Amino acid sequence: MGRDATVLGSLSLAIVYLLPRRIDRVLAAIPAMVQAALVLALLGSIDSLLTSLIADNIGQTHHDSDRELIGQGIGNTLAGIFGAIPGAGATMRTVVNLPSGGRTPISGALHALVLLAVVLGIGGLARHIPHAVLTEAQGRIVLYHLSGPFSFGAARGMARRLAAADAYDALVFDLADVPFLDSSASLALEDAITQAQARGKQVYLVGARPEIARTLAQLGVDKQLPDGHQHVSRLEALRHAAADIAANSDPAEPGND
């Protein structure tokens, strides 16, 4: 690794007092704190539920919304006592975590323990982590799940949403729940694939039913994808996408080892 690589830098490490020094100021600020807490709770709930839906799509599971929100509420309440900031579902880490094999709460607990270790003592080591390593660990993958008959109108809406987004490295089209695909929608899907590829994105298809696969083959849409970029399961496609992102990352420059 080159000596001139940009690193994470010094971390501010501090543990706050459990009890505030001025109770009167806390009591006076309660109305404002309650208002802010309600707003953050609403935003955090929406974020966590959306992350849970994405995890369900990737791992083909079914989350318990009540359990997610109750656990998040208890955790944020305890965190607030110690002066920590509130947390919610982390979509990007979830997308990276599941293809890497994380399937139980242990993966989330391990992540929390690593952060705690950084706060309590190993921050001096973490400051030497290159930014490139963090970027590599958070390779961005968009899973676009389609359901129901896929018509030209739906395809136009998909194309508009994808055209407005560019903060990703790989795009996975999940067609497992598409029972019908007409020729116009197939061509719109082809346009979405070629546009993403023109911007340097990796594109994958997953879960296409036999009749859908035949339609795509007849119109030559499947020829727009490199060999091996069509998969049966979401997990297989996401693992392939994550591996390709890692393989296509910039290597270290020679002579800087």
C-alpha cells in the first residue's frame, strides 16, 4: 500500500458523564428535546423498516416490524442516557453484510463491539485505515425488484428512477415476480441496461422465469449482458456483484509497497 494514501485520521474519543451537571437546564430543554426525539424516532423507524424490506428481498426472509422497532427504541433510549446519538437501520451495511454470510444478530453485535473497541482504546490504530479500504468495504449495489406484469408504462417509470440515481457500482434486476413481459417493456429494460453500462455500472439479471427468459432472448436483450451475469437466486447475483466490485477496484500503484 502506498505511503501517500489518504487515511481515516485522528478520532475524537470521549465518554460523557452519565448524569448532567445542570439539572435545571435539562428540565427547561425537555419540550424541545421531546419534539426532536419524535422526529428522529419517525425517521429512524422509516429507515429501519425500509432496510428490513431490502434484507427480506436479498435473503428471502420475513422480518418482524414490531420486534425491529421495539429493539431500536430500547437501544436508542439506553444510548441517549450515555449521550450517544440515535441509530437506525444501515441499508448499505446490510447489503454488504448479507452476501458476506451474515445471517444472525451476532453480525450486528460484532459490528457494535468493534465500534466500542474503537471508542475505548484502539482509535489510534483505526486512524491509519486508508479511505480506499472503507470505500471497498461499502461497495454500492442497487437491487431493483420488479413484481407483476411488466408493461411499457412501468418500464418508463423504472427508467426515470434509474436515470436520476448514479450512486452505485452494480445494478441487479430481480425479475422473479414478473409473470409477463411485453416486447416494448423488454426494449425499455434493454435501454436501462445499456445506459447503466455506459456509465460504467455492472448489470445483472436474476430470477427470470422461462417464458421471460425466452422473450429477452428473442429480442436480444440477454446479449447485452456479459457471460455469467444472469442468475437464479438473489443471493448468488449479489455475491457476484460484490466480487466484481472488489475485482474492479483500483490496485495499488507499483513501486509504493
